Amino acid sequence: MPYTIQVNGEKRTVDVEADTPLLWVLRDELELKGTKFGCGMALCGACTVHLDGVPTRACITPIAAVADRAVTTIEGVDRGSEVARRVKAAWLTLDVIQCGYCQAGQVMAATALLTRNPRPTDADIDEAMGGNLCRCATYARIRAAIKLAAGLPTTDTRGV
């Protein structure tokens, strides 16, 4: 069945079954490979995208549930978003990325957090990022990068 969705500001039409997960529509139909498959059960956060600005697990979101909502992926998150640009810059400044597999989901979750809460506390960061797993355990760097992007005091964690 054809579905027309808005992805990164562009209308795109795909012909897939209603229960096809958004993750596979993005990766296989639209060739947007930045959103990763991690667990397939919404437990790890590697597949996080924004649906109307809200972090959403694409692996369990059927295309039929997307309808007229705006989908933003890692490929488009910084288009017009100063917050996303600051998050990405902080990630690079603090060398957050190791293997990089989870980082698209981490950046998407951090961008959503700072968009709704520009000056988060450690508890706010823990809550917003809690469902995003990092195989390389760069959690201290992720927290520091979020604080750096928010303009909050942070400790340089590159030695961690």
C-alpha cells in the first residue's frame, strides 16, 4: 500500500505493508542508513528518530502510525536546528564517538532533550538518555557533551 510521509522536510512515497517498521522504510526504501538497527524491541535506542520532535523508536513504529507526522532522522536533524548543530559539535569536541553504532540515536535523544529543556540537570539527562545504550560505555562523555552543547559547566572526559 502506498504511504506518503514527510522525512527531513521532504514528502516521500513508499509502497510497503502497513505494519512495516519505520526503521526499514527509512533504511531500505528511502536509503537513509544513519538510523541503526540495534535490538528490534525498542530497548537500545540505536533506531531513535524524531516524530513531530519527540524521540521515537523506529524499530517498533509501523509506517501506518506515521501518517502526516514529521519524521526527522540523523541525516536531517541539524537542518534549521541550532540545538542539533551544537550537539553534534560537542560530540566531536569531546570525542564521544568510539565505535559509533549507537551515536545517531544518542544525538537524536540529546537534541530532543535540549530542545525541550535547554539547561538540563544531571537527573534530566539521565531520564532523557536512559533508554539509549552505548556498547562502548561512553556515558560520561555523552553527559559532558550534552552539558557542553547546553553551555553548562562540564568536565573534559576525553581521558575516560
